[in-house]
Amino acid sequence: RASIRSRPSLSGTVRTVTPQLVDPARLIYRIHARQADALLAVYDAGAPVTAGVDRGGYGALEGTAPAAGFYDFALTSSGSFFRLGSAPSGEVLFDARGDVQGGVFASSLPAIMRRILTRFDATISAAAWDSAEVWAPGAAGIVLADLVSVGEAVSRVAAGGALYWGDDGTGVITMGRLAIPSPAPGLLFDVRNITGEVEELDPAPVYWRVRAGWRRNWTSLTATDLVAPPTITEARRLELTQPQRVVAVADAPRRQQYRQAEELILDTLYDDEASAVGLAENLLDLYAPGRRVYRVPTGVGGYGAPLGQ
């Protein structure tokens, strides 16, 4: 029943986010409800604003105005803020590395999920999360800008990397990512514990290409929202007007062999291309030809199957 009031709440690395204006007279903006790890950039209509001084606290930020064309900032445990030295000409945006606790910045999707759960005293499988940092270590980030439950917040993060999470059957929360089925069964069911008819579901889809979005722009912009070249290049203007960057991984022969093969499009939360490529390759393997999906009624015996196996 716990919830996160996310006005605003940042985790990981996020780009082109709209800040919350908290003091219009002084042009002070809030970027995070707690302490952020770093304010990477501030933009006015897409043009970078020059970084000024770290004021250390909100009172000092409030008391001293930065020079025109600069911004000062204060990243504190009670909130993270910046102040502009002159009125903006367009929409104000920022890039940042979000929530940090005890000097530790949660940069990956598993680390962000873990941070949210442990903030609310959830009992997690440390082994599962430690293992996930090996196979899903890439930089990622999320902005939560509404009132959501802890479960919904974790699920949004998990969806950004095609991860699963949940109770392992003992009251401990685990997580993982589906992998190619292993020839060795994780748990064996036979006539003694299958309680009904085994049903083959609709044929599993076959994908020949996976397109994965990465480095999301959290604020939608149009060309008219941005300053004209040469203040920022045309390439940068185009980049800012796209929802995200996209990378594609394909198996062209699969498309030729299976005429009904489809394309999968996935919006990830990754900030780096390599992690998006790795996820796309994993999904291309999962949705290869020949997969079958079944529903097996097992009664209470099904609780012996660990989540994700």
C-alpha cells in the first residue's frame, strides 16, 4: 500500500526533463524531491546554459543570484534545485543523474528497482539482484511524475528492460530476465501433479527484427520549441525532437524463411546503446522459430516452480 509521490522523482540517468518551478521570482527550479547525484546540464530552448556555482544549500541558492546566462545549483537531502541568472527565452529542461543515498548512485535498472523496494523495507533476494548487476549493468533512468504505488514504480522500471520481479514463494522478492529455455528442466511435472488438460496456447510469435529505443527524451519538443542554428546544430535539433534514439537488431534470413515473422518495437529505459543492443539480441533469441507456449494446471504443485524458471 506504500506509494511514491513523484513530483519530481528521478532515478538513474535522465535526459531533457522539465523541472518544477518553485520560486518564479527568483527563477528557482526543483529537479528531484531528494538528493540527486549530479546536474549534468540545463537548457533554455535547447541551448545549453553555462554552469555556475554549487551553492551547497537552498538558503544560499535563494540568497545569491547567478550571473545572466548562468545557473547555480544545490543538491541536498531535502531536494535538488537550480537557479537561472536570467529569464529563459523558451522551455527550460535539464539532464541529471538522479537519486543518491549514502553516497551511492543507483545507475542500472536492477539497482533502481532495488533502491525503490528497500526504501520501503521489502525483503529482497540479494543474490538475484547481485546477479542481475552482471547481466544487466547498463546505465538507465526513469522519471516518475505522478502518485504511484511502490509496485507500479518497480514494474515501470522492470518494463524498461523486459525484466520480471515478484515473490519467490517464500515472501522474498526476486527478479530476473527470461532467457533461452534450457534443455534441462527446472522442475518436472507428470501425471501425479498435473491436475488438468495441458493447453497449447496460440503459437509464439516469431520476430525477425527487434527495434529498441534508448536515451529517452522525457519532454516532447517540436522544432519551434528550439533555438535556430548555429546556436545548436541541426543534428542536435533533430535529436531533441525525437522521443528517443533507436537501434535495431535483425535476422534477415529468418524473415525470408518465415513469412509471418514480425518486428518487435520496444521502448527501453537504457541510456547507453550497448545495453539496448544486448536486450534486443536477447529478445531476438527468445522469439526464434520453433518456440511453443503451454498452460499447465498443477494445483499447489506449481508453487514449487521458482519464479522465472
